[in-house]
Amino acid sequence: MPDGGIGAPTKRREDTRFLTGRGKYTDDFTPQNTSYCAFARSQVANGKIKSIDTSAAAAMPGVLAIFTGEDFVEVGGNPAGWAIVSRDGEPMKEPKRPVLAHGKVRHVGDAYAAVIADTLEEAMDAVEAIEADIEELDAVVDMASAVANSGTLVHDEIGTNTCFDWGWIEDNRAATDEAIKKAPHVTTLELINNRLVPNALEPRCSIGEYDPGTGDYKLTTTSQNPHLSRLLISAFVLGIPENKLTVLAPDVGGGFGSKIYHYGEEALVLAAAKKLGRPVKWTATRTEAFLSDAHGRDHVTKIELACEKDGTFIAFRTETMANVGAYLSNFSTATPTFLHGTLMAGNYTVPNVYVNVKAVFTNTAPVDAYRGAGRPEATYSLERVIDKCARELGMDPVEIRRKNFIKKDQYPYASAAGLEYDSGNYDALMDGLEKTADFAGFEARRAESAKQGKLRGLGINAYIEACGIAPSNLVGILGARVGLYDAATVRVNPTGNISVMVGAHSHGQGHETAFPQIVADMLGVDPETIDIVHGDTSKIPFGMGTYGSRSLAVCGSAVFRATEKIIVKATAIAAHMLEDEPDNIDFSDGVFSIAGTNKSVGFGDVALKAYIPHEYPIEGLEPGLEETAFYDPANFTYPSGAYASEVEVDPETGKVTICSMVALDDFGVVVNPMIVTGQVEGGLAQGIGQALLENSVYDDNGQLLSGSLMDYAMPRADDLPSFVVDHSHATRCNHNPIGSKGCGEAGAIGSPPTIVNAVVDALARGGHDVDHIDMPVSPSRVWAAMNK
Amino acid sequence: MYDFDLVIPSSVADAASAMKADGAQALGGGQTLLPTMKQRLAAPEVLVKLSDLAEMVGVSAASGILRVGGATTHAQVAEEGAAYPALAALAGNIGDPAVRNRGTIGGSIANNDPAACYPAGALGSGATIITDRREIAADDFFTDLFETALDEGEIITAVNFPIPDAANYQKFDQPASRFALVGVFVARFGDAVRVAVTGASNGGVFRWSVAEEALSADFSASAVEGLAVNAGDMISDLHGSAAYRAHLIGVLTRRAVQSC
């Protein structure tokens, strides 16, 4: 194997440009003659658009065009990607999501007009001159009131604020109810999974271009999956043929889910570019990001855990209201259902699981997948109620989990929530956690904290998640409107270096370093001779992009399969060159050879022969050395982990300080451990942000109170401890060729319940009767809980 | 940001006459004003830049007074304010390095943000605010939220801080902005004690006179045990209730006394 293959902690080659200011993000592109777009956005959460007078604005200097919702009545809506069927068999409600609001505005920040001008300042000035007569209506904000349909509706035409009322698995409902009724012990917990604003460092940005000479469109945009954006724009919204539309997602400064989706601004700049014959650019302000990016989480949940007196789990029953905001974002219906309900058995051999989810329209920004997407919500509910149950039963939180863990010899394991887990070893992770986090030394550390007047607590968590959502056949039955494969083309160039075109999109994940490690490992070549091409629909095969920790498990597997095809063809060429049969050719470390002889030929010579096919068996073998593979996984992958954290609570102020955070994860085979550690650490920071700091809050009128970084608390370095990250306790994924499971979201899934469990533990040990505090566990909330 | 004219005066006198223009606005370090203008929430027609006026920059100590020029940055006060350690520490914990290298004491005090640190330092020290026209006692200067005794066009040229025998500032961060959710500045001059509170009150920075009396009689943390401000006057928002803020005032006052 060459240096830098699978398992090597190779430094990220992309960091050279990122760390020296040479990254090229969408806003760094300014095509010749670019014009600028600014949006008029609603100041009210719910309002009837009575009139929009653009005449004064249109007469202002530099103004080129003004669009309102009226201009897009004939085009399609931005669709939901997953159809959910309610318990009563009714399909979910899908009100149209227009490019610009028409008739009504439905959340603060809902765009109802757009101005294109020669300069951004002129566009902004003209936006202020638009006279919109919008009659403010009562806002629907609180989910419980929304579900009751007692007042206003977000979408009058569907007659309800409930998008769907989903049961999983509906056939298990009666048995679960019965089991809970008869159980010797039932623990109930009501909790809120707080609403989050993704806050990628780079705000969204889109540039539309149109070439009247060819009729070709180009959209340069901040996207995690350019092919999906192209498909949605082409097939659903604007109807531009896919072959006439290139979508380019260059360097993207963070997505965390919020850039998976197609947004109306992208369609707007394309339509405007066509109308004006000039490039049109829009760059979101941070305020626009707060108001119009898809938010995350926002569940209100009641969970019940039924068990024997000895802590053996009998049933989990969950009732959740999930906020979808004012419109259905592309994966907003999949997130609280198939990415949440299916995980509600956790790591446990519980026989009965039932989940009911009501998705609710409100006059707030759309809510969709955000780092973890449904799985953090599932893990948080489950691992909080298990902790509460252990406390009620007087059991150790480690012991109650171990008692119910699926054991390592039980795989494949069919969970009571409908998934088949292929591999794992939760006891080994917990064994490792006990040692690494030094549970034995906790009491001494607690005593030391007590001397300083601080309450110390220890929180643990065991999580399982599901990555690389698949297979397409199954998700199709469950309502997905897309396939969930990915694709890669491996192109060996004549001089032997290699270009790999991938459907995944790197916006922080390090694909440019990690994917070449796979190819290098298989071909026995130097990874420095391999480059990745991504983010440009005119160059790459049709892939589904990057989200849900799928890139390595799905697209990496496509890279693996394409490379296998390269080896097969190269072997045939080598056999011809060595005058033998392919079956007799061995390939290792980049050399084709015939066993027992000194006959061999290197990979580079074979590549050259493929492109200069002199003395070549052209009748039976095509020239060239380029292969494409589409990989559709047989199952999800199931990363799992065991986390521990110790916190100190200042009993006078309620302030929580995280003393330690230990994360043991099973990601299967790790291609680049350094990148994986970085992914986990980033996830931990975001999970700790959710647990302690972040909260997106609307008031009763639907105004976003936490609408800027002055009120929305992002985690900073000094909010975080030094992390201990260990992914050595790995079990191989049994159904993909690399054996990898996915690591992008784990930290954000495993850390919130760990932190909250630790805070509740600290308070309980300090003699306070507190069994739950909703996130973010801010100083004021902790103090209020201690002084209720 | 809307268009505006920028005036760069060469003296305080020049600045004062430039401030007479219609729609003129003094520009200190711009750490509040410029973001507000970028969001089009403020639209001054003329900005008068004070930050490079040499006569308004600098820190000096003499006769028990620390004099800070009105255009002196927080970073410079943190660096050069050793004669008044509590004030230097306060300045060194405002915002982040970028803010401290731009933001000025005059800008902060003139803006009188109800959660800013300097108003507590000035009021707690019994400072004198010196302008191009007069001297104003801190007790008379901070009149209400974002309101001061400054007249139209008046420029803060310096702030004189009497250096106390002991002082300490305790700041409890608002988690997002890292302004003070509550900040308490305690200063002892002989037997006289001043306690100024920022971040907490609907009326902006204020002196906690009950605590001052108790501490003047007995300068110990136990002297303020059991004392409480009226929560009814306190701010209640996303980050803390009025009751929580009132409680923190007591906690931070005790801690400040202990740290003196």
C-alpha cells in the first residue's frame, strides 16, 4: 500500500487555499456586467398582500427590473422531497411554496418582491421605495394552538395547520399502549428540542446567468448538492431543461443542512438573468440568513418509557409536534419522520416502540434538516428519559443502559422501530468510555469542585444513528421522491494521474483529501496524483450531494466501485501487454504481474497504453481508462457511540461550565482519522451550542427575537473544553465495500443529552429536586430550576 | 449603508465646529454606530471622526486621578491603565480584541448602552466627564437608556477617574452579545463606597445606594447579604428574568467586594 491510503491521517490539501485566503466562494465570482438583486421581505409574520406598488421604485436610478409574486404565478412551487401519509391514510398537506410570496406573506422575512439594479445600493434603495399594502393578520406561532386550528390558518386553502399526523409503526400502536398500561414502572418526560439557526459562516449567495446565444443557463450557488438543485429548478419550478442548466457550487463555507435545499432566491436570479440578459447576483445578509435560511429541530415531545422494576425496557412511546414553519422545505417532512421515528429504539432490545409525529405549519421560517436531522431529536428524547428512569429506579445510568443494550452477537438486529442494524458493539464502547472518562475518579473530582463551591455532575449517553439513507427501493416505498444513490467517475489520464468526478459535495468535509486516499489505496498509486472534481453539474455524474453523513458511505462506495472497474479493465490491458490471460494477472502496489515469473507492467504504462492503443486488441477492448459507478446502498449505516461529560454548576448564578467531554464513536472503517476527529469536534461544538447556548425564539406576533448574533448565542472557543475523541472501537459496516459508517453528525447527536444529563446529575447530587431543564441550559434557566 | 460625508478634523475645535452641521454625528471607534449604519438603521448625513485626534488620545495618572482621553481605545486603557487596575481590567474584558482595538471610551459613554461596561466604571468611580464645553459629574451624566446629559454636538474629550483605595468590576456575560447581563462595579474611597450596576435596569446604569450604605459601614461581603434591589425595575428578556437579574446583582456585588 502506498503512503496516504485508507487509514492515513493525511493533512487536508484543501486547507492550503482555505487558510491562505484563496478559497473561491460564490460571492467571489462577479461575471462581467453583473447586476445586483435585493429582496423586499415581510415585516409581519402573517399578512394579506392587498397591493404592491412598484412604480416609484421602478423609476429610481439604476433599477433594471422588479419582480413580485405575480410574475411567478405560472411557474411551479418548490416541492417537498418526501411524501408522508397520515395515520388515517390521508396524504400530507402540501401547500404551494412559490418563488415569491403571492396573496399572503407567511413569516417575517418572507420575500414578496425583488429588485434588480446596476448596484446593490441602488437595489436596496429601490426596495425601500416599494409600497406594499400588507394587512397584518394574527400569527400562528405556538404549535399546540396551531394544531387546535382554533384561530388563524397559515394556509387557508388546506383548512388546517396540521401537515400530517404520522404513526410509526402504526401496527405496533396497540401493543405498545397495552405494554405501557401493564408495565410495573413508567417514566414520563416532556421536553422541547430547541429551534436552531444553522448560521453557516458563509451566508447564502446565488448568481444567475443566461447566454442568449445558446439558451444556456448557469446558476452559481451555495449548495450542498448542485444536481438536486438543478433537478428541482428544472422539473418543478422553472422548467428549464436540465441539459440547458448548469449548477455550480464552488467552495461553500459551511452548510450543516441549510444549503441542501433549493430556495426561491435561486430561481429568482435565473429568471431575472433571462429577462435582463445580464448576470444577476444576490448575497444574503446575516439578517436574511436568520430570517430565511431553513432552521433546525423545534420539536415538542412527550416520551414514555415502560420497564420492569429491574430496569428491563418494555416499551417506548413518543408523541411529538414538529414545527415545519410556514412552507415545506425540501426534506422537512422526512426529518421528523423517517429520520427520527425509526431511531426511537436506540441501542436497545426494547420490544415495543411507537412514535406519533404531528407536523405543524406556523408563521415562522421553514424548518428542515440541520446537522443530525431527526436523529439528535430521537437520541435526546430517549437518552433523557432513560436517565430519568434510572434516577427513579435508583439505578446507575450505565447499568440501565448496559442491561438493555443489543449485544454484539445479536447482529443483524431488527429494531422495534423498523430498522435492521448490521453491526455494532455498544458494550465495548461503554467499557472504553468508563476507562477513558475515568468514572472511577469522578467522586474525587466532585469533592474538589465542592470545595470551590461548585456542583459537579457526570452525564453519559449512548447513541445510534442512521447514515447514508437508502436503499432507493425502500425509501421509495416509504415516500421518498428521489433516489438515494451516489455516483463517481474515475478518469485515469494518459500520463497516469487521475481525476475523480464525484456526486458528493465538499463544504468542510475534506473530500478532496479523503476520496483520493481510497483510490490510492486500491490502485497503489500516490494520492497526490489524484484530484477530486465536485460541485459542477457539467462535469460530474448525477449524484445526490452531501448531507446525512452520506458522502463516504455512499459516494465513497461509488468511488470504490468505479475504481474496481478500472482495475478490471487495466488488468485486461495488462494481460495483453504481458501476453497472458487476465485471470493469471496479479495486481498489487500499482504493478500487474504474473505469479512465478518476472513479467510485470506498472499501472502508469497500462494507462498510457489505454490512450495510445498501438499494438492493442481493439476488437475486444475499448481504448481509454475511465469508469463510472452508481452505488445504491443495501441499507443505512449505523454509527454508534458512548459519550460522557462532566460539568460544574455555579449554584449562585446557575452558570454551567463543561469540564470534560469524551466521545467514543464507532464509525466502522476510518479513511482519514484526522479529518474524522475534526468532524467529531465540530459536531460536539454544535451539540454543545444547542445544549447550552443556541435558541431561536419567536414572540407571539411571530417576530424573531433572536434575530442577530447579539441575541442568538453561538458557541465560542472558551465555551468548550478540550475534547477527547476516540474512534478506535470500530465494527465494520457489513454492506458497503469500504466498511465505513459516517461521522459528520455524530458529535451533534451525542452531545446534547450528555450535557443535559450531566447538569441534572450535578443538581441532583447537590440536593436539588430538578429532573429536567429544557435546552439551552442557560444560567437563567438553571437558576430558575434551582429556585422554583 | 446610506451615503454620508466624512469629516476628519485636525483639532477638537475643528471637530466641534463640524458637529454644528445638520445631521452631524460624532464617530468614535464605530463599534456600535457602523454596524447600525450598515443595517440602514442609522443614517447620519455627516460623520465627524474623533478617533485620531491626538489631544483626545492617551492615559495618564496624576494626583490620584486617572485621565483617559475621550478617543482612547479600550485596548490602550487595558494596557496603560495600571494605576487603576479595576478599570484596566474592565476595559480589557469589553468585547473581543477587534472591538477593543477600535472602540473608544468616549463612544461607549456617549452611547450609554444599558449593558455596556464603561458606564458602570464611570459611575462607580464617581468620574468626571470632560467635554469641549464643560465638566459633568458621572452622577449627572447617565440620564436614561441611551440618553446622557450631553447637548447636541457636544464632544467628550476626556474622562477623569478618581483612583479608589480598592475597586473591582464583576461582569456576568449575556451569552450571545457578551455585553453585561449584569455588571457590578464596586469602589471604596476610604470609608465611602460606590456601587454601580449595568445591564440590569430598565433605566440603564444606576447606583445601588442601599448596598453603598451597608458597605460604607462594613466593607465585607456579608454586609450586603440579604439586600436586594427591586426586581420590578429590572430588565426581563430572552437571557434572564427581572428576578434573575436582581439576584445576580447581589451575587456579583458580594464577589466584587471579596475581590477588592
